[in-house]
Amino acid sequence: MVRETLEPGAKPTKAQIAEIRTAAIKPIHYTDDAPCLTDSELAEFKKINAENRRKVNCTLRLSRASLDWWKSLGDGYTAAMSRMLEEAQNYPELIKKII
């Protein structure tokens, strides 16, 4: 298995695109660790995934410098902000420090 990470906004190389196309035509080999899922199992997975991704709009007051920094990340900066806030929930000591 080969794992590569693209930086946000980076485009895959021609070699990476060729590798993806080659992998797309290879047969899928299921194992005990990665079994073939039934249609009902796949439907349940989609349902769970959709529930976790449901977003609501909110208004947030930020300093100009903070907003400019987030915007400098480019497209998807609001999604990055959302993930950062969600991750912060795992660090109660950080929340206590900030509040």
C-alpha cells in the first residue's frame, strides 16, 4: 500500500493520476478486515455519515487579524474552522484555559 498526502489546494501529479486510474480498473479483493458490504449495510453507513456531516449556520465574531489569517488558507477555510472547533472539544483543559 502506498500513502501520499496532498497539501490543500495542491494538484496531483501525472504519475499520481496514472496510479489512480490503474488502481480503478483492478479487481477489489475483500478480506475479513474489509468485507464486502450488503446494500443495507452501505445505506446505514451513508445515513450515519450524513448525520455527522449535517451543519448549521451560526454567526461568529472574530478579530480582523484572525479572520484574515483563516481566509489566507484559501477555499474551504470555514470547513477548517469547523473541524478545529470540533477537535477542540477533545481538550477540556484548553477550553478551561481560554474561558
